[in-house]
Amino acid sequence: MTYIPISPKERDAMLETVGVKTLDDLFKDVPAKHRFPKLNLPPALTEMEAAAELADIAASNENVRGDLISFLGAGIYNHYIPSVVDHMLRRGEFYTAYTPYQPEISQGTLQGIFEYQSLMAALTGMEVSNASHYDGATAAAEAVNMAWAQFRGKRKKVVMSPSVHPQYRAVIRTYTQGMEIEVAGDDAKADLEAGPDALASLIDDNTMIVMVQYPDFFGRIYDYTKLIETAHAKGAMACVVANPTALALFKTPGEMDADIVVGDGQPLGVPMWFGGPTVGFFTTKKSYVHKMAGRLVGETVDSHGQRAYVLTLTAREQHIKRERATSNICTNQGLIALASAIYMSVLGKSGMRQVAELCYHKAHYAAEQLSKINGMGLCFTEPFFHEFALCVNRPVEEVNAHLLEHGIIGGYDLGQDYPSLKDHMLIAVTEMNTKEEIDALVEILSEVNHD
């Protein structure tokens, strides 16, 4: 909306209403010595000088758009982003828009969210999507909250795979502390080669939700249909944490009969940005929509019969009684969700599949070549998407330091989360990695192994 400043006459009227004569009178209760403290600041710079200094500071940052080659993933991935995404985001109508409480002046924003919801529902194979969450980890935690609400606290057990992202598991434990919820199955010391079948024995009549990742944190691909059937047989819900890029190529969680599908939308047109911000997606079955956290934009018609968009579901404490809210801290990442919607609409079904296929084939080429290095090898034998765990037989920190000297960002150190995977790194390959870059990685790791 247009910002309209008050006039001096209006200001004086407001001061008179509150019983003071000047603006200074509003601060009379603040001790005089604290009203205008002297700040230890350097001399002011001109705009030109400030711009030069900031540019110099920014130049110290290295990035993957020309400075470094990256094989680091673990939840944040280096994908190509069409220029139209940023171009559209920077339009003033979107860039400065706030949550669309008033639909009559927010049709563009509401339509953007509606399109995002429609695309995410189609991608995950689910019936409904909310307007997004902060990130994938909070979306996963909201899935647990939704299960808690669904069972009204009568079931208190979460069965979670140890191959769910360690940060997601940590956020879920933070959300559930003090709720008398038992989290089982995600011990980092568990048998990581056991697969989803090992979780089935943990599901009982007290289980409210079973949570797995697809592909899992190590990049492995499992069909969770049987495990989800086991969960449903016990009356429990099933949530799949998904990589959205992989869903363009493989069987969707919806086809596995998942109740909830969550994840991080960063691979969908969102830069890595040194770790954020990103966007969390949350899709579910229509029967659970009233227990779903966050906002939901719907389509209707106005009094003239024209298409119109509105906030259909806003089960948040800002809109309803706090005790009836599905979540008291969730919100939507409107601008970032719009980036994902633009990305998906620009690439389309075939384009997204092509990206996924490039990631898949390049990662498998990298894995094949790296496995030929004497003393190195893959940790797991299961099919994988575009990440894989590699044994490097020496401290990962040491290996990554050597790679960085050659302009390469190495893989994620798995030993910091999984003691049994000490000296193992998680390598991620996307469509951005060329054959020459992969060959350079193999050559340098071969040098490390011969040192």
C-alpha cells in the first residue's frame, strides 16, 4: 500500500490526545544520559567510499559461480537457475508484498501461492499443499505436530529412520521436547545398512507417525510402499521427506500411499546463498487438511463470476484461538515459494525430468570413477540418485583441505553425525558438474590417496 506520512497538524493532535505537548515529552522517563549516547563509530563515508569498501568485503567471498567447483550437497544443492526466476522475483509487486490478508488487493500474490501449491501437489503425488514453511526441517517437524493433532495426543511415538537428515532429526527433537513424545529408530549408531525393513519392528499401537527420507540422507533410493502399509496397518501415519528433484524421475511418495510429504524446495530455483533462506514444502492428503499447519490459498469466484483467490485455510494463532491453532510459529516463505513455482513452470515436466536424469547419470559416472581409486570405495550398494557416500580412508577434513587448494569444495563429512562412517564423505553431483570437473575430482583424490 501507499505510505502516507502524517502532517504536523495531525501529529500535534495525536500528542494532545495522549496528554503531551512535544515529541520530546514522550521520552521524559528515559534518563537524559541514555537518550543520545555517544557511539564509538568511525568517521562517516561518502556513498562512493562505502560502496567501494562493501565491494571489497564481498570480493573475499568465493562462490560456485566461477570461483569454485562444488561437490557438497547434504540438503543444499548447486542447480542451474533460469534467469527468468530472479527477473520475476524482483518485480515490485512480488518483492515487497506481505502475507495476503486482504484478497481484494493481493490477487497476484495469492495466485502465485496457488500455483506453487498446485505444482507441489503434482510433483509429490499428493492431494493438497500448504503455502510453504520456513525450510525442510521445520516442515518435517510440523508433520510430527500434525500427527500429534490427528491423534489428539493419545499416541506418543515417532518412528524415524536414522537416514533422515541429521539436522531435520535435531529440529524434530527440539519441537517435541516437553511433549512426552518418544522418538525411536533414529540412533546414529544404528545399522545404517539395514534399510527400511528394520523400522517395521518398531511400529506399534502407540506409534503416531513413521518418518523416512527419499532418497535418504546418503542418496539411497528405497520403495517405502511396504513400510507404509505396515504403518497404516497399525493405525499410524507415514511421512516421507523428499528431494523434489528426484521426484521428477522416480515413483512419487503419493504412489506409495504416504500421508504427508515434506522437504526443502531449495533445489527448485533457489540459490544456495551460503545456507539460506530456503523454503519448506508440505503436502498431504485432503482428509488431513484441517490438521495441516500454515496457510492454504484456494480458488473461487467473485460476485461478478470472475476467478478469484482467497486464503481458504489459516489455522494459525493470528487468525483463530491459540489453543485451536495447528501451529503457533509456522509461516510461509512467500517470495521463495514463488521462485520454486516459477522454476517448475519454466522447466515443465520434461525439463525437470531432464535435470534429474543429468544429476543421476553424472553422479553414477563420478561414483564409478572414484571407486577405481585404490583404497577408496562406495559405502553402500543400494541404488542412489545424485549423492553417494565415499570411503576416503583418512580424515575428511584433511581431504577437503587438499581439494580446496585446487578450487574444489569437497563432500560432507559423515563422521560428524555417524560414528561408524568416520573417514567417509557424502559426494553430491548435479547437472552443474561437467565431466571435466568430475575427472579433476578423481585426479586430485587419486593424488591424496598416494600421499
